[in-house]
Amino acid sequence: MPAMKSSKLIIKIIAVLFLVICIASGWFVLQLTSFKNSSINLNHEQVFVIAPGSSLNKIAYAMQAEGLIDQPRYLTLLGRWYGHAAKLKVGEFLLTPGMTPLQVLDKIVAGDVLQYSLTVVEGWSFKQMLQAVHSNEKLKHELKGLSAEQIMQKLGKPGEHPEGRFLPETYYFTAGMTDVDFLKRAYEAMQQELQQAWQQRDEGLPYQSAYDALIMASIIEKETAVPSERAEIAGVFVRRLQKNMRLQTDPTVIYGIGESYDGNIRRRDLRRDTAYNTYTRHGLTPTPIALPGVDAIHAALHPAKGDSLYFVSKGNGSHYFSATLKEHIKAVRKYQLKRK
């Protein structure tokens, strides 16, 4: 009898323990499910940063420290259950109100990092572009204090003049990208655009290489603010080159003046010979004078047909085009001298 009572007691204890385990397991599953489906503690958008080498456990406790979740162990268990522990990405992640812990993990695993943008503007000089790059807080800076020559060496292009070599457009990147990699992207984008455009160029153009076309495009970019005039401006410059006439364009003179340019071009500036003064020298300038956009490159390689050899600013951003010097002088008197 004592043995039978002992056996029944053991069975009862086991039954109670099993029941307790079932209840505890059920309660835990309910808690974990509730955690998985609940929203993180967030009332507004927030950037959550995951540093290189962060483990799932470290991420969970970092989220707790920022008040995003209350149960970091639950997040760790979820991540392991769904196989996310070995697939976590680093970077900045934008979290929004209403996201669940599992959605946060999915976002991290997918590498859906926050993107930033920097716009390289058409007509900027290399120096202006560098200023924008240097002032961007999301880029990692390795080029500050270096000369233009040293920068081109860092880009793997030693000996190349940097002006005009980078394509103006909006570039997207993640925090921590180096300024070297950013400039490499802009450089390669220009190379690709220029080579493709060069292959589709009109016949009979007075260029020896795609680089000549880049130089011309930069002059066109700086010469007019009216997009519809680019091809016509290109036509004038192409015909002048073909006739061995000097380009005589003010933006090249301004570029040659450099840092001492005060906003005004004087007669002595037009007469002072520099490598970039197209009033004193024939042909194209030795390098581009700005960053030309896609449209300016297209205009340089597909100039408008016609017979105009001169143009003068009307004072409203547009130009008057003339085929003869006599007509040009008349237009200068009308649009320039009249305003003085």
C-alpha cells in the first residue's frame, strides 16, 4: 500500500508540473505573440543606428535603452526564431510609429538603410562641388586639406585636371560613405555619359576627342541660362571653330581671372592673355571651365544648324543671334549700350 500511495503521489506531482509547464508555456507564447504584434514605443520618426559588429542581443538592448521596446529578450528570441540573427545589416534605419518589432527586424535584415542625397549642380566649378561635399555631415571625409592634384590621385586618376570631370545630378548614399567613393561615382557617371554621347555625335564636328566635347559643353553650360538656347549657342561656337575664329566668350575669361574676379569684366581683362582667354587665343580652352550637365553635352555634340556667328545678351538671360558682324554690332547697341 505505501508503494502504491507513493506512485500515485509522484503521478500527481508530474501531472501538476506538466500542467504548470503547459500554463507557463502558453502564457509565454501569448506574451511573445503579443510582443511580436504590438507596436514599438514610438510617437514620431526616429533614426536607429546599428554599428558594425552589433549582435542581435546588443541590438535588442540598444532598442530598450532608447525606449523603443520593453522586453529585449523577446526581440532576441524572435530574431533567432525567424533566422535573422546571422543576417543583420549595419547602418541607419528609419523607424516609424506603428512598426512592430518583427517589422523592425525585417527592415534591418533587408538592409533598408536610410538614404541621403547630395545634388551636384550644373555649372558648378570643381571647387564649388568640393565645398558641397566637404560640408555634407553624412559623408566620411578623407579629402579635406588635399590639393586638386592629390584628390585626383586618390580617385585613381593622377595627372587629370578635375574640372568638368564629374556629372551634375542628385546622388543618393548611406551615412558613412567616403567622399572618395562619392566623387568616384560622379566621375564614373560623367565618363559613362560622355562616352555614350560621343558615340552618337553628329558628323563633321571640330573636336579631336570626347574631352574636347566636354570642354565645349562646359562653355555652353556657363554661357546661357536658357535651356532652349544651348544647341544654338553650340552652333555658333562650332562654326567659329570651323572658320578659325576665336570663340570670344566671357565665361572663359572669368575662369582665367580666377579668385580675383570681382563680378565685372573690364576691357583690360579681355586683353590680358591667359590660357583661358578666348578673346586672345584661338580654339578651345585647355580644360573645361565648369561641370556641364547632360543637356549641355548633348548640345555640344548636336549643335543647331544655321549661319549665326555672333550672339549678345538681351539682359533677360536670353540672347540675340546674328549672322554678320554688322548685325551683331547693331544688336550690341540695342541690347547692351542702350542699358548703360
